[in-house]
Amino acid sequence: SSGEMFEAQVVKVRSELSQFGDPIWEYFLRYKKWKPKWNEWILESHVCKVDKNGFERMKDTNSDVHEKRLSKAAADKKAKAALKGNKEAQKEDNIDRAPDTVSEKPYMLSIPTTLQRRLLDDLDMVEEHKLLPLPRDPNLQQILARFEDAMLSSKTPEPDPKGLKSFLEGLSEYFDRVMPISLAYSFERVQMKKFWMQSKADNPSRPGIRPSEVYGAEHLLRLFVKLPQLLQRAKANHDLSRDAQPRFAQLLKWMDKEQEIFHKEIEATDTEYLEQHQKELS
């Protein structure tokens, strides 16, 4: 997301997470002068009325985004020039110097190539109107438990077992919050609703099944791709984000080795499912 705001029409409204606790409202927007493929669900906190105050907010937001782009472009240009000048100076006097730190690296996650292919396979699956069987086996909670066991039993002792446990619990809770809103493709939403309705019918006394008990490695991988964007939207503490970055890198490296945690089977959808999906979009 660029962070900019655009005028749009509200097509539908829903509370996706009501079965997990307090409802989180979303609006399905159709942007003016944009093609239908850009239609999307947006959290209530990112939407404002089309009135004087709304236009002022949009103007201020877009102005800030534009200024940040210009500042970043200028900083990048200055950094490149400084680095080039530093290298040329080193060549002239033939003295080895440590490179100057010209800018702080942004919060990024490096996805291994094999996992990148998994993401592409995921997208191909949905475009072919196919789905992952639910619940996933192993699910996210089981995957994180296996990762924790692997770290604690590795040849290099885990220096902070409590910190690792806290990180994994926080990741599981965050996954539960964002999965239905940000990690499911629109084509998967009919399946998701059907599964939760059936689970509630099968266990009416249960308060609610968590997404981390249903979804697995495929959707966790999608979280890693969207994590920097999601943390920025949530105005998360970036110092904490950077502290957690080595943990994310460890988990990605482990997932890259444990390929059996990913799907081996997919399900085709029928005409009824396709019709329900079209109703969701209309």
C-alpha cells in the first residue's frame, strides 16, 4: 500500500471477526476512476466520510506521502553520492576504510527462494479456483510448537527460551487478528465462512475456534510477506519490530527446511462455490 487516500464508494459492510470477540468492521470499497480489480476490503480505521473534513484528511495524508517520497528520493540520491565519493576517495589514497553508514535499513524480511515459489504456487492455486483443505495439518499452533522444540533442542543452545516463547505466543495472537482480514484471498472467504459456521454448529458450547487452529504454513508465509506493511498500518513500535526480526529470520529458515509442513493436496471447487464467490464480490 502506498499510504495514499482515494475517493471511493462503499459497496458492502461486514464485521469479519465477530465470532472471535468484539466485531471489527470492514468496508468493501469501489474506487472512483480505478478499475474493478482494485476493489478491496478496508478496515474502518482507514475510512472517512466524503465531506469537508474527509477531503481535508485525504489532502493532508496524500501531501505527507508525497513529501516522504521526495525526502526518501533525495536521501537515497545523497546516500549514493556519498558512497560513491567515499569509494573514489579510498581509491585515490589507497587506504582501506570501513564504509560509512549513510542510512538506517528499513524493516525487511528476506523470503528464501523456495518459499517464494510456494507463494506463487498459492496464487496459481486460487486463480485456478482451487482451495486448501481445512483444517490444515499441521496448523499454525502445531508448526510454532515444532519450531520451538527445534530451537530448544538444537546444537546451539537457545539463549532466551522465555523470549522465544513470548515471541511465538505473540505471533500466534497476531495471526489470529489479521488472518481473516488480510491473509485470505477473496476466493477463500466463502470456504472460511462455511468452515466457521460448521464448526460453530458442531460445537455450540465452544466460544470460537481460532484461525491459528485452522490455517497453517501457507497463510503464515503470506503474513511474512505482508508483515512490514501491516506493522506500519498499525503504527507498531519499530524498535520492537527490529528486535523480533532475527526471530522471524530463524523461523523462515526453519520453514524452508521443513517443506513437509506445506500442502500436498488441493481441492477443486464446484459451481455452487463459484456462484457464492461471485455474490460476495457483487
